[in-house]
Amino acid sequence: MKLIKLNNELEIPVVGTGTNTYGKEGNAFKGELRGDTEEVDWAVENGYRHFDAAQIYANEEVVGKGLNQSGVKREDYFITTKLNTNEGYVSRDWIDAEINKSLEKLQTDYIDLFLIHFPWDNSDEIVEVWHVLEEYYNRGIFKSIGVSNFEEKHLDLVLQNGTVKPAVNQIESHVGKWNDALIDYNKSNDIATVAWSPLAGIEDDAKQVLQEIGDRYGKTYAQVVLRYQIERDVIVIPKSHNKERQAQSLDIFDFELTADDRERIAAL
Ligand SMILES: NC(=O)C1=CN([C@@H]2O[C@H](COP(=O)(O)OP(=O)(O)OC[C@H]3O[C@@H](n4cnc5c(N)ncnc54)[C@H](OP(=O)(O)O)[C@@H]3O)[C@@H](O)[C@H]2O)C=CC1
């Protein structure tokens, strides 16, 4: 597995598994929890060691249970989770309580990467929350901290007012919306990009081009897209409710795209 060094030297596996619907009825984002850990178990068996969780997915306990019973040592897997800021900022007590709940549900005493899930419309509050994350980082409870869905103006806020630089900005990036300008902005600030929904937005004509490229390497259209992202140092977190497809998304380390392939993919 290829690892990328974040700006604080912590290493993150360049392919992780998304988890937003794992362990849920009907594979639905808002589905009830089923109580089993099937998709997390497959991910561990398939070799995933990077798990992208979030409070808002309401299934951190599924991820925590699966990992805890997997037999893989804690230091051998990487967990991301995210503070649910969908409603903005509530209070300092609220943040502490939410963090404690995440630690408990994920059955761990530290988080490898902790993110602010969404920016909101109050700069002072965003900075205040960032300072709380810095505090947990300095105490070693978070091994790295970052943000998600932040645009340039939000990044500038934390870059200008924080003492710790965000290690990651997790943003939407896929065939339907590459988000190249923001990826470049992250890079120019030494912030790694994690692409969410990396397999979204692939219409039939794009699929055809990608599969044509994949055929030359014995790979699927999805593997070509993921390979394109990691070749430009974008970390990907695909998820699948199918064990074979989940395995395929990790099987992208034995081929290399040509400059011509990359140009065709970038133009999709
Ligand atoms: N920070 C944020 O705001 C957000 C973060 N995320 C994170 O990103 C993760 C991934 O995004 P998500 O929206 O779940 O979707 P993905 O882009 O990972 O996947 C989309 C669909 O592609 C299919 N798929 C997966 N692997 C393959 C494959 N190898 N070949 C063909 N098809 C495949 C899956 O269907 P099937 O199950 O049938 O295989 C899946 O439903 C989330 O789980 C979450 O952790 C997502 C959205 C927002």
C-alpha cells in the first residue's frame, strides 16, 4: 500500500474505504443500523487500513466494532472521523462531548485524522472550533487535524489564525467535478487532498473512454479513475457494498497511466 506523508510527517494510506453507508439497512445513507459489520470486515480482509468515518454517518460504532474485532493492531490502521458541523457551532461542551462519543464508538483513545466536516457562515466560530482541534492535537488525542468541504476563503481563515496547519482538506472530486483549482490551492499550501465520492459522476460516454484505457492494463473504468487521482497525490476513499468491487478499488498499484491517458481523463 502506498502511503503519503502529511505536512506533520504522519503517513496516510493513499487509498482508504469510505464508510458512510456501511452496516446500514438497504445501504442507505439514512438507513437504520443492521447491527453487523460485514462491509468493514470485508475491507479489513481486502487489505484496507484507512477508514473514513464521520459523526453524521451515525455508524461510527459499526466501524469501531469491526476494527476492534479484526485482530489488526490499532497502530496498523488509520481512522478519520469528522465533527458534525452541519448546524454550525453549538458550544465548547458540545465539541468535547461529541469527540468523547467518537472515541468511545470507534473504540480507540486516539483519532489519526480529525476533520471539521463542513464550513459554516461564521468566521469567528470556525476559528474557535479550529483552536479546539489544535488543543486535542497538542494533547496527542488527534494525530493530525484537517477540514472538509472548505473553499479557499475558509482555508485562509484557519491558515491565518491557527497555529497548526490543516493536514488535509477532504473535498468532492470525481469525473463529474474534478475540482482542480481547489486541489491546486490545497497543494500550494502543503495541504493534502482527500477526494470524496471518487467514483461519482461517471456518465456512459466517460465510462467508455475510461474502460478503453483500462482494457490496455486489464483494469476497470473505476480502477482507472482511482489510479488517476493517486498519480496526482490525491487520496481516495471509495466505498462499496460488494466485496469484489471493494477489493478492485484497492488493486490499483500495478499499472501506470501514460501522459496521454491522463490528458484524456482530465478532459472528461
Ligand atoms: N466529507 C464529505 O462531505 C463527504 C465524504 N464522503 C466520503 O466518501 C466516501 C465515498 O463516497 P461515496 O459517495 O460513498 O461513493 P463512491 O464514489 O465511493 O462510490 C459510488 C458508488 O460506486 C460503486 N463502486 C464502488 N467501488 C466500485 C468499483 N471498484 N467499481 C465499480 N463501482 C464501484 C459503489 O456501488 P456498489 O456498492 O454497488 O459497489 C458506490 O455506491 C463516503 O463513503 C464517505 O466516507 C462522501 C460524501 C461527502
